[in-house]
Amino acid sequence: MSGAGRGPRPWRGGAEPSESSPEPPSPSSSRPPPSDTSPSPSEETTPPPHGPAHGRGGAATHPAPPEAGLACDRNLALFEEELATRPRVPALLRRIAPYSALSPDSDDGHAPRRLLGTLRGVAVPSLQTLLGLVLVLRLPWVVGTGGVLQATAIGLLLGACAVLTAVSLSAIATNGLDPGGCPLGLLSGALGPEAGGAVGLCAFLSAAFAAAAAALGAAEILLVYVAPQAAVLPGRGRGARLNNGRGYGAGLLGLLGLGAAAPPAARAAPLGPAGLLLALLGLQAGALRAALPGGPPHALCLPAQPGGRLQPCPTARPHGAGDNGTQGVRPAFPGPSARLLAQNLWPRPPEPGLGEGPGGAEDDDNDSSFGVLLGLSLPTASGVLWGCSRSGELRDIARSVPAGSLGAAVATALGYLSAALLLGASVEGQLLRDKFGGSLRGTPVAGAASWPSPWVPLAGALLSAAGAGLQALLGGSRLLRGLARTRALPLPHALGRGRLWPLVATAAVAELGVLLGSLDLLAPVLSVFWLTSYLGVNLACALQGLLPTPGWSPRCRLYHWGVSLAGAGLCLGLMLVTCWYCALLALGIGATAYKYLEYRGAQSEWGEGLRGLSLSAARFALLRLEDGQPPAPSWRPQLLVLLKLDEELRVRQPQLLALAAQLQAGKGLTVVGSVIPGDLPQDQPRARAAERALREGLAGAGARGFVQVLVAPARGPGLAALVQGCGLGALRPNAVLMGWPHGWRRRHDPTAARRFVELLRVAGAGGRALLVAKGPLGAGAPGGTLDVWWVVGDGRLLTLLPLLLRQHPAWRGCRVRLFTVALLEDNSVRLRRLLEAVARRRGLPAQTHVVELHDSDVSAYTYERTLMMEQRSQMLRQMRQAQRGPAPSQAPSAGEEEEEEEEGGAPRRGPSPGNVRRMHAAERLNEAVGRCSGGPAGAAGPAPRPPGPRPLDNYLEFLEVLTEGLGPVLLVRGGDGDPPGP
């Protein structure tokens, strides 16, 4: 960088101000006009200057001393103490923008490669459901017994349930978090360990039962339609069917487990969507062929007496020809017609003899109520949570999960409805009620209605069962592995390592479902557990919306807390209708898991809205929260507002109370504090009157909080004690909000500025964040612009403030712009992309801009201004020494020696090089802010670290220069102990 290695030069140009002046002018009393060559704030970057740089007012420029290039660029010299411990924004963005949490399948400690898009990463896993299996085995019976109306209502209900849950899942995925590759990481990161663990446990049980249902469905296809002679296990009637289902189901479940243990490349085929497509296309082709000339291959013989047993017809006969007591023969599949649709519109009970299963065993369970039909159909919509099963491998999770999940939910509903309407309009109702195809010689009704062969839908059903079983085993093992890794549930540690043991445990739990032996018995249990997991997702999203916090800011446009609440109510209603005692059992398991995880207090990310409920539980919650601090992503400012009262105990800066009310929005902790100089107990009545005045100010600002007034001999030590000792346990302020001392130059007390800076230093050393308001920020600006300047540090508090303010009506609709500074060595285009990625991750809806600061030449005006500042600081020190009296034995501080002497001990003829660097940085940043943030409703920027050994008076001078000529400004600095976080 130009001028970085040049030696120091004394001041040579321009007229030096007289050192005998009794009252030097303020360094920021005159401001030269800014350059009119500044770009618009909407431009991406500020172009570097061309040619020699010019100082303000056309003064010549001089190189900076060599110290400027040692610690940092001279344009950021004002933050050189900060940069000694915290990285610059470009380095921080390069570190946290490509951040990726580890997937549960990452044993080598490396994050997965993000190569998947919406189709392969979200849509295909979401469509790996039992829809193809249910369409072939049970949907004709559902349409025949329940009627087309009930089947349509079921399709609409399951579609609405899937879509509403997909919206809630999209809200979680667009909340700015980066999950670890499984639904548990996504849910726990956004909803907290308790809700995420409870939903994850219910989702794991439902995944295991889904694998069992896939195995039982495949076993039914094998024993009823493919090889009926294979049903050799002992038993009589329905017991034999259940025993054969258990035996063959266990064997097929073992095959699914072997397939799930195969390498990822061998199990990446989309079997479920392929099977569903094959079954739907075969059914549609069969209906189209039946509508064309040429009779269908099957005929249905009606019994002579209504209610008699239905017998299969060996061949089709012309209509009206009778044989063996039949009324006649008519086509079984006459093709789509409105007459047949109207005939099958209403529910009808199944005729005797239509429930014969393998070996001629009749099904004793003839219940065809709406709850039974609903329980058989709901497993078709069980793939919503699988949309985030591979979230750690998605290129853009915020785009892929909403599009893929919603698209798969809509496709599932449309597939179910189209198949139900097609069957109702194409097949005789009496044939639809034949559950096992006994009247068709062991051919399923959906297979007989398909073309070119009945094996087409059977093959699709087998593919669908294989895809759903593999997806359920893999997804369940991932969930179980995530639960074991949280160490919240009493699970063996082996389940948290590798892929084999979680897969074995999932298959073992699935074997419990296989023991039921029948898809009809398992489907209601599976449906209830899926609905319980959906209920947890929707209810948690609704609570996060009802308790608005900055940590919950989803970018999904379809999301509203009412949508999630409607989804939760729909899931609860469907659970109770399907199987009320199963619903109570599932809810009990979920509630027990939630309370157990709450008791154990799992350490994970948690939303502050739900954490606020715990804080309101007083003593129990305080003791519980005393064990640990909230993690960095859920950090929220709990404010201590420091106010001054006049002689009549009136608040001098009421705009601070309004700003505090806007920041907290009625949530969190707000403590308003003040210090009254005096002694106890003489000034106790005055302290109580001050408390009443502060409470009235809080009420007038529309805020709720606590009031604390200290009586101390001096204001400075009293404020330091208030900052350090305010609060109790978790109800302790972690941020200090104070006003700017506007009249610090005009006061007769020369120690006022020193007391203010000492208070900033005490608050920062205590780990408190600092917010210094300069200007009427409490007025708000609905529809205006709020500019955030991120220069140093992790910027967590800076990017959090716009989210806090936008929740209040005074700032609602305010446009947010996020600025950062690029130096000569930074790539501005890449820096802006990284800045956009971090803003999306933190949920900040902001326009991002990168401002380039390439001109590092120090102008003559800067030298003159710095010299005037040092002269004024010297006068203030002399005044303080005169007030304290002579102290010949007191040695000057290190900062005073820097201003008075060179390194070799000779008196300096010009300003301090360090102060010149800082003044130059303040001017350059002020010029950039004024150029790019012209006319904003408010601006938030970083406050440099309070000075150490350097004279404290210069700190306020630098801040005055930094904010000179700007509108309302909020200077922000995180606590010295705050850890950075993505």
C-alpha cells in the first residue's frame, strides 16, 4: 500500500496554530465540504480514487508515519486495539460464510460435500413413501367402502396436513441455521433441544414402523398375488395370515436392512417415485384402454340374491346371459363414466365373502369407518420430514427445502386424489370392495384395471415398498444417531458412532411393528406417530411465531404462525379420529421425552422466545438457568439503561427509554438505573422519588421493566457499581444502553469526559455489550432506512439490532442496508457474496454493500486537527491537575509520554503519529458513512475499544469526528468476553 514504508516526517506545510492560544478551537468545530464525486449508496462498491489524493479543503497530503502499516491499515487505525484481538470483517466472513455443520454420517470429521439440488436432495426423499403400495393394496377398498366423497375428503385432509407441515419445515429451513445433515439437527437448531428431541423421537418411531409397514406390504404382495403357495406357516384362518405376515415380513425387513447398509451409491436410486409413477401410469393406461373400443378382459358375476357371496367369472359373457342363478354378466371395467362415479359416490359396507385373504381365510375385521380408512391412507403423506434428511449435502438449503417439500406434498396429494377419482369412475363398486382380489382369481383390483399387465402396478408397489423401507431405515438410523450424540436420552454411546449400530437398532424397533403381522393393524399406529411428529413441528413453529424473537426470522413467504397453528390443530384432530388411544400413547411418549430433555437440560441451540418462558418461572427457573449461559446464536441483549435525572428528578434523555422499548418489544429484561449523589439514609426519600419518576418514564415509553436507583457519594463510582452488580442470576443485564454526553466540551467539570470513558471501560471489562445513542433514535422511522456498518468484530450484535427494531411498529417496514469496508488487499466482489451469505444465515433481510477505502494518504487538515486535539487535551490535563493540587511525585502516564516526547526523549514538534492515524481513520470512515448513508433514519456502527493507557479525552474526540454531520447514530460494541459465532 502506498506510503506504508515511508519514514516519519515533522509537520512542514501550512500555518501552525499558535501554541499560546488560551482556548484552542474544537477539532471538529469546522468540517470541510465532502467530495461531490461519491457514488450512490446503491452501488456495489466505492471505486478507488484515481490520481493523487487530496485532503479536505484542497490541502496537500502527507504520508503517514511508519507505525500505520505495522498493526493495521491506517484507514482502520481507530480500531487498532480492537484488531489486535478480533479479526477484520473480510477474514471473519471467509471463515464463517462457508461454515457447515458435520453430518451424522461424517465419522472422519469432515463436512459433507454440498452437491445436491432440489430434486435429488429434497423431492426424491420426500416421495419415498408408501403411496405406491397403498394405491395398489388398499386404495380400491377405501374408495369402494368409503365412497368417492370420503376418499376425496381423505385426500384433501392428508394433502392439507402435508402442505401445512411442509410450510413449517420451510420456515425452519429458511431461519438462517446450517444443520448437520439430518432432521434432528435442523429441528433442534431452530426449535431447541427439548422440542427437537421430542419430535425426533416420535419421528424415529414412525420411521421404524414405516419400514415395518413396507416389509408387511411386500410380504402381502408375495403371499396373496405372487406366490400364494408360499404361505406355509402354521395357523388357522386369520391367525395363519398373521403368522405368515410376521415370518415373511421379518425376512423382507432383513433384506431392507442389508440394502440400507450398502454403500450410498448402491442405494441412491429413486425407487419410491419410480414405483409410484409406474403404478399411476399403469392405472391411467388401463382406464384409457377401457374407454376405447374392445372389451376389458374381466367380468363380474352378480349373485342371484343380494348379499350372496361373489364368485369369480372365468370368462366374460354378453350382458343379459345368465348361468347358475346369476342375474347376468356385465363388464367389470366399463371405462370412466359419470354414471359409475355417481354410483360409487357414497359409502357402502363390504359384501360377505369379499375379504378372503391367503389360503381362503376371511378377514374378520370388516370395520370401514372413516377413522379406519383415514388410518390406512395417512402413511402416504409420511415423507415431509425426509425432505431435510440430506440437508447437510444441499447446495442451498433455504431454497431447496421449501421448493422440494412443498412440491412433494402437493404431488402426493394429487397422486392420491387422481387415483381415487379414476378408480371410482372406472371400476364397479362391488369389485372395489374386494380387498384381496378373490373375485379376480388372486389379481389385485388396481392390477386388473391397469394396462398392459397386472404386473405393472405390482412391480410399482414393490418398488415403492423398497424405496420407502430403505428411506425409513436410513432416516430412522440418522435420527437415532443424532439423539445418541446429544447425550440427552439414556442411549448407548455406540449408537452415536458409525452407521451400523443405529441401523441395527432401527431394524430391531421395526421388528416390533412386524410382529403385528398385518398392514391393516400397523397403519393406524404408523399414522399416529407420523402425525405426532408433524404436530410437534407445527406447534413449535406456531409458538416461535407467537413469541417473536430475533432468533426466529424465517424467510419463507408462506409462513405465518397461524398456518403452523392450523397445521397443529389439523394433526391433532386427525390423530384422535384415526385412533384415539394410539394418539394418547404417542402424545404421552412425546410429552415424556420433552419433559425428560427439559429436566436434563441438553446443551444446544435454543430460541429465546421459549427461553423467556423459563425465565418467568422465578426461583425454579433462575436456579435452573444458573447452570450455564445461553449459546452464542441465541444471545439477546438484556438492557441496563443508564439515565440522568435533573434537580427536579425528571429524566433528561427520555428517548433512551423509547429506544429500549423498541429494542425489547415487551420481551426480555429491561432495567432502568440511575445514580443520585448523596449519602444514606438522608437521601433515601429522594431515591424513592427517583424510582417513581423512572417507573413513570418506563410506562410513558410503553416499556416494562425494573428500576434501580443507587445513592453514592460520587456519580462515577456509583455507575460502575450499578453496571457490575445489577441483576440476579440469569436475570442479569448483558448490555448497557446510555446516551451521548453532548456537552462534554462545554462543561466546567473537566473530568466529565473521563468519567464517561471510564464507565465504557468498566462495562466492557465486565463482559457487557455497549450501546451509545447519539441523536433521537427513539423516534423510529417506519418505511425509512436503517444502515448498519460492520467494520470489525463478529458483528453479531450489530446484525441483531435491525431484527430487534423491526419488530416494533416504529421501525416496521424499515429498509435495512448492511455495509462493510474493503481495503486494497480485499476482493470486493467476493466479499459482498460472503456478506450476503452471512446475512442470509443470520436471518437479516438487508441489502449488502461493500465500500472500498483505498486512499491512505493523510491530509494536512488531519495533521492540523490532531494537533488542535492534543493541545486541548493538554489544557484539560492541566486544569485537572490544578483542581487536584500539585502532585510533583506523580509520574505521567504512558499515553502522556507518547504525546510529549519522541521515542528518543526529544520534544515532539508535531502531533503524535498514533493520534494522526486514528484521526485519519475517523475522518475516512466518517466520509464513507456520510457518502453512502446520506439521509437514513438511523445508522448503527461499531464503537472502538475504550482506550487503555492513552489519554481518555482523545477517545471522545475521535468518536465526535467519526459521527460528525451524521443523523441519529447508535454506536455498538460487544462485550469483551463475547465469543464469535456464525
